[in-house]
Amino acid sequence: MRSKAFAVLFAGILLGFMAASGGMAAPPAKPTAKYVFLFIGDGLGIAQRNSAELYVAATRGLSRPEQAKLVMNTFPAQGMNTTYDLTSVIPDSASAATAISCGFKTKSGVIGMDAQAKVRYETIAELAKKKGWKIGILSSVSLDHATPAAFYAHVPSRRQMYEISMQLVESGFDYFAGGQLLQPADQKDPGKPNALETAKKNGYRVAMGRAGFQQLKRGSGKVIAMNDLVDKNAAMYYALDQKNGNGHVTLAEYTAKGIELLENPKGFFMMIEGGKIDWACHANDAAASIHDVLALDEAVAEAVKFYQKHPQETLIIVTGDHETGGMTIGFAGTRYSSFVDKIRHQKMSYIEFGKKWEEYKKTQSKGDAKFEDILPLIKEAFGLYILSPEEKAALQKTMGEGKGKDASEEVKKAAKEAEIKMKYSMLLTDLELKVLQEAFQQSMVGKKERAADDYTYLLYGGYEPLAVKLTTILNNKAGIGWTSYSHTGVPVPTSALGVGATMFNGYYDQTDIYVKMMRIAGFGK
């Protein structure tokens, strides 16, 4: 026993001596990333990703969904993370983004601070800036919105958008891009400085629209690049509504430009948010969600191009701050079938349809308005249509003939085709027509005059009744279901590629995304 113990002791001493004298090399240091991309799909859950893949596969005529994988879904590291905050199992974007940017949970509505709004948390972007990295913050919604704000601002309430805008221009970050600022001026005190004017005084170059964007090049200095084509909330248009050649700068273009402007030997951190995925899912508009997921994925592809040139120095992460809408692939009315290809018939978002609907309402009084008047618009926007009484009678007759005892195989086949057309085509059923006619009447009433009870909310979620019912009907025909007009509390997927990517495998909380990024970037934690 003593000789055995001595042998073990001697071996230990020998190993120690060899290591100390260089006879045994020390374990190599873990590689660190100096280029970090963090993509946040606001409201991006499993179903939002999967529906986009199914849509691409169906519209390309591919036989299997896996033939049309999103770039983000090809990443080697795939994990799931929880999203609850200190207030609720179901978080808001402010608290969720704070968890990712700062590594601390807070209560809903708070940005970059503790629940009592007493302690300011340092964000990973602020720390990276201190380390000499360049910083980019991009979003398809307004740049003073909750998610982008969580990387540079510290306020008790996300509604303090003027204060957020001022903190943006005082941040010293190198590149902001996407939507505009919703509140660059203080609405209560016009005498306070304007955020954009302050930005210029602080050395920022404000590049507006495609013309300003195209003038940006390496060496442009600190930049705030904003689309000049934005909605009433200062956000970029839905990707579904961005027509080619009309001046919209895409999230992918802003990402590519960010790489050009930020690349330097010390490193950069870039957060890119697909913010309107969330807005589409709040409204239960699957088509708008799908196209914005694809727009975010195109931005991810730009980061992958950079990674391929710098694979030993780059980390790319794609996650969601929470899920929105309770979206799922499957609907009671379509049972075990899915028809996601039907989404292709929707040519505009619920917002753009709403604009056309408002134009119609201006020409009609409530008493004169007829549902039949807008059927052409419904067909144009959503591909949904009705049959004339004669066409409907003919289909019903064909279906009836197929049930006869002596019906031939040819007659039965025709009957089956008629049944499929009646039940599963873009044809509006009697029940769907009834739902739309009721929504039509509700939409003709002024918003302030509509019922505000729980039942009405369950039907329309506070949105334009006709628009939300049209998207619901099309979604259901496609086999897509929804449970909410709000966020949900389910875990969301996180994907990673590059240095340290394997750390993002597994099941963890979204605060751990911050911890993992800090470690891989060499910032500690």
C-alpha cells in the first residue's frame, strides 16, 4: 500500500515538475470572439421559424420542409431558453431585452435597470465600447423602441422615449440603423433639445433614406442611418409591403453596411432586431410575420458571409426575446393537414389593407356601405372569394351526385373535387362569410363607438375587425392557429455559429445568453 501511494505521489510530483519546466504544455487558452453578432427576432418562437420554412418549401414546390431551411436553423448549436421576468411568466420586450443585454431580470417595462429603477445595469454593448470595440444597434422598428434601447438606455419606463432618444445620441455608439426615432423631441417641453440635433452636435452623421445610405462608407464616423419610408410609429414597413425599387433599405442591407463601417482590428458588437415580427404576431398576421422572419434571416446571411472570412474570431447568435401570439402549426378545422402555401395569396399586411379599407370608409356612410362592395379588395389582398349562387348550386349538385349508390368512379372523383373546393380552397364558406359580414359592420362603426367588452376583445384584439378576421380566416385555411394577441411565456429557440457556439446548446434562461456572450468575448463572467 505504501509503495503504491508513493508511486502515485511521485507521479504527481513529476507531472508538476514537467509542467513547470515546460516539459508539458499548459492547456491552450479558449479562443475568444472579437466580432459578435446578436440577432433578436422580437416575438420569434419555434412556430414563427417553422412557418417561414414551410412557406418557402411550399412556394418553391419542394417536397420536404428540410429542403428550405432558414440560415439561422442551419447553425450547429441549437438551444432553448426561458423568458420570464420578475413580474410575470409572460415578459414584455423591455424586461426581456434587459435580461439579454445586462444579464439581470427586471420587471416589465423597465429598461437597463433593476425592478425598483434604482440601479443602472451596464450592458454588454457599453462594456464592449469601453474595451475599444465598435458598436452597432439596428432595428426594423424605431431606434428608441424597447429592444434596441435595452443596449444603450437606462430608464424606469419604456414609454420615456424622449429620454431614450437622448441617451441614444449620448451613448457614443458607432452605428445606429433601421427605423427612425419616434420621439426625438420632448412632447411636454418643446424647449428641451431635439435628439437628432443633439446627435449632429455630438458628431453623428444622420443618413436619411437610400440616398443617404448609399453615401456611407468606411471612415464615415459615427452614423445614424434611418429609412425615410416609415409607418406612423417610425418603424420600417413590413417586408411584405416593401415593394422592390421603391426606396426601402432592408435590414440585410443595413447589416452589410454595418459590417463595412464597424470592422476594425479591435472588434465590434452588433445587435440586429427584427422588431416587426412581434407586431405582426400581435395582430395574428402570419403572412406579415413570415416575410419579416425571412427578412431577418437575410440579415443573418450577411453575418454568415463575414463569419466565413473570419471563422476563428466571429460569433453569431440568433434568438427571440419572447414568443408572441401563441402561434402554432395546426388548426382544428384542418385537422392533420397543413396548407401553408395558401399564405402566398396574401399580398399586403393587415396595416396596408387597413389603409385601403379607410379609403373605402371615407366614401361610404354606415347606412350605404355594402359588404359586396369590398369583395374585390378582399380577393386582391387575401385571395379569398365567393361563388355566385349558380356556381355554388352547381358544386353542391356535383357533391350530391357523388353520394348516389350507382355513382361511377368518375362522378365520385368530381364530387370529391367539388368538396375539396368547397372546404379547402380560397373560397369563403358560409360560416366565414358570416364572420366577415359581422366584422364589416363592426369596422363601419367608429373605434370609440365599438363595444369594449371581453367578448369583442377575444374576437378582434383591439385591431380593425375586418382586417383581423381576414388574416384569421386565411391563417386557418393554411392550418395556422393563434391563442393570443399578446406575448406568451413559452421558451424560445437560440441558435449559434462560430467561436464558442457550443455553449448555446441546451436549455437555459435568457440571462445566460449575456453570460455566455461575456465569456466568449473575453469580458469575464
